[in-house]
Amino acid sequence: MRGEALIDAAQVARQISLDDTRENRLLAEQAMDRIRDKYGPAAIGPATVFRRAS
């Protein structure tokens, strides 16, 4: 694979999506990436469900 005539990511047009669920997931991923960059890879991860025995 070769990359030719590459441009800066800031210059790329953003595609409009009508899928709100996908857009929300992408925003959440960006937020998680910023948290990991600031606090390290173990700062955030999958949620865990705890159930108490009844």
C-alpha cells in the first residue's frame, strides 16, 4: 500500500451522516481517545455489570 498526494486531515471535507446512532458512537469514541491520551490506556474501558445475589 502506498499513500500518494496525501493532504492534511484538517483539509478533508466531512461527510454528512443521517444516522444519529453512528454519529453519537463516533463522538463517544473521540472522547474516549482524549481520555486515554490524557490519563493512559487503562483509564477507560468496557463497562461491567455487577449483580447482587437475592
